Amino acid sequence: MLVWIDGRLDDASTARVSPFDHGILVGDGVFETLRVYGGVPFAWSRHLARLEASARGLGLAVPPPDALRTAAEAVLRGNELEEARLRITITGGPAPLGSERGDSPPTVIVAATPFRAWAPTVDTAVVPWPRNERGAVAGLKTISYAENVVALAHARDHGAGEAIFANTRGELCEATGSNVFVVSGGVVRTPPLSSGCLPGVTRALLLELCAEEGVPAEEAVLPVAAVAEADEAFLTSTTREVHPITTVDGAALPAAPGPVSTRLAGLFADLVARDTDP
């Protein structure tokens, strides 16, 4: 596999990032994952805008958009990938052995792997650790994913494939790498960004599709128990798209996928087919 590091393609087996890179030392960095359909990264503009917003939140510089697009296309072309998972990572670069950032420019990594589809549905578990909706990096897509690693391991120990977080107020927040939607009485609801959840690209597109197609939908403060009590529920993310939830803590939901989830999945697939950069 070929990867792009700091302006050049290199073989993944020999590519090197400094052991003093601040991303490795303290998790100082941001990233975006994009789904590639037919060799084209989907929703490029939205993902790049979120990358830039996350970088601003950490005080990191982002290369010009054209440079990142060139890197992405070189990686996809070099690896002959048509259906893929593309990741752009920007870290604080080499730095001292501490929290302070050094004087080096950011490290920029672009990598891709063949896309592997998820199972048709997913079991979930609510984890005992809250998201901090008031934290300095709330809503930013940083590479500090240790919390997610622990939560996902907990979920898998309990027979689930994804973990669901409440926030410090006990409200429904998000999953480890996806947003959460519930459907009750035909109304689609998802936590507002004030819950501390990530502003998902697929989340935003789905809310727009609901508005366009007359599907009742809203952002609403919800108790974490709302997922288990819903008629149907699903996760959204770049790679999951619309992913129905089968169980919450071992308890089955009435339908997975339910009729609303099925309709929204179809609407999203139609969007992907007609517009690569909505």
C-alpha cells in the first residue's frame, strides 16, 4: 500500500513518522474519514470544512484544499482503489516530550484501504462513561480516540458491535464513531450538537434529506434511554451510512431495519448516486 506523508507518496511498509510527533506523544491531531465510491471521495467539501474547523479548534494549520485533493487522488490512484475508506490525518508535528507544541510544521498523512461493508444491522451497548459536552475538544474530530477504544472494547465484551455514550447531563450523545438517531411515532430525532456529539457529515445530510422529502425530523435533547425505547433506531457515519440498530444492551428493538430507516437508507443511496459532493 502507498501512503502520502508530508508531500510525497511512500510505501506503507517503509513510511516513517517521527517518534517525537505530537500526534503520537499526546494525541494532538485531527482527521477526516471519507467514503470513496467509484474512485471519488464523497462529500469532499463538507469533510474538508469539518477538518478545517477541527484544526482551528486545536490551533493547527491545514494544507490548501487543492494540495489535499491532489494527495487523496494520488493515494487512490497509486493503490488502484475504487471502493475505499480514505483518511486524512494532520498532527502537531515533531515536538518536545510534553503537552507543549514544537516549532515544526504539522505532519500530514493521507491513506486509504479497500472498503469493507458493515453487517446489515448492529447491536449496541450503553457504556458507563460520559462524553464531556463542555470539554475543550467537544465537537472536534481529533485523533484522541482512547475513550472510544475503551468504550468499544466494553461493548464487545457485552456482545455488541458499537458503544453509545450519554453526556455528563445523562442525555443521549453519540456512539464511538457515529451519530445516533431514534424513530418514535414516525418522527426522526437525533441529539443536538449542544449534547457534545460530533457534527457528522452523514448526520447533516440525512437531516437535510428529511426536510426535502417531508420526513418529520428534529434535533432534540433526549435521555439515553430513548434508544432502547424507540420504535426503531439507527447509526449514521461516513462508512456506515444508515445502519439500523438491532439491540440495546441485549434488548431487541421492535424493528431493525424499520420502515423509516429503510426509506432513509434508500434516500441516502440515491443522493450518493446523483451527487458526489452534496
